[in-house]
Amino acid sequence: MPVCYISFGSNWGDRIQNILKAISLVANLGNLEAVSTVYESLPWGVENQPPFLNGVLKLNTNLEPIRLLKELKEIERHIGRKERYRWGPREIDLDILLYDGYILMLSFLRIPHPYMLERDFVLFPLLELDENLIHPTLEQPIKLFAESLKNSLKPYACITSYFLHTAPNSRV
């Protein structure tokens, strides 16, 4: 099964419950392999909003990237995400960062995620799951980009044990 990495984040409502619900639903889309530490982070893009909780999960799935994106958007709607302005507050955000070695450049989906190397709340949790990842378009180790990125993350929660007992397709 293809391996993909999905970032998750929430800064509106019950942040940790939104994340736990989202990951439980994502686990139904394949085999949940790992979940990073959940970190509190400063908002990115639009700064005048509450802090986020963020992390990354690793999922093996047979869903093709476009179908996976549709399922993730449905999970966001199910959890109650409201459409607001770009980079504004959100109940849950799920983004495909990497999908095997795919390179996909569509108007509504870009893989690898175009901002992943600029965001500490994506890059450091991603490397926590696999420090040997290679960026598919740049063909360089992703950890090289972390060396020049300021890490302002604050560890918030370790939720791995939660998914050992609750996610049906989990190997976490």
C-alpha cells in the first residue's frame, strides 16, 4: 500500500477532541502507522488568531491521492469545519504532505505540499515520524531543510497510546 503523510491542525473549538476525532476517521481510510507528538504552534499566514495544535500522521492507504483528498475534506466537514478566510481559524485542517513518491501539480492538490518546508509545525513532526524522508521534487533529505527553520513548537500531548486502543486499522 502507498505510504502517505498527512498533517493535522486545529485552533477553534475543542482542539484536541477535533484532532482525536479526525485521526480516528482517517484511520478508517487505510492502516494508521504512526502519529507524531501534538504540538502547540503559532498561527502561520494570519497571525491574529488562537494558537494551533498540530502534528503529522503516517497512513498506508489504497486510495489514490485525489480520492484521499476528497475523503479528508469530508472528514473536515463531518467534524464541523467552517469555511472562513485563507489561513484563518479552523476546527480541523487535514493536508496531504507526501504520498509515496508522487509529484502532483493540480489547481486543487499539490504533492508534495507546497509549504511543508516552510512550516515548523509540519516539518518537525514529519521528521519525528521518519527522519530519512527525501523530498520528491528537490531530491534532497527533508531533514536538511529543518536545519535552517526556527522551531517554535511546544509539545502539547502524546496521543499514540490513545490510538493503540481505539483505531481499528492502527499499528501505532
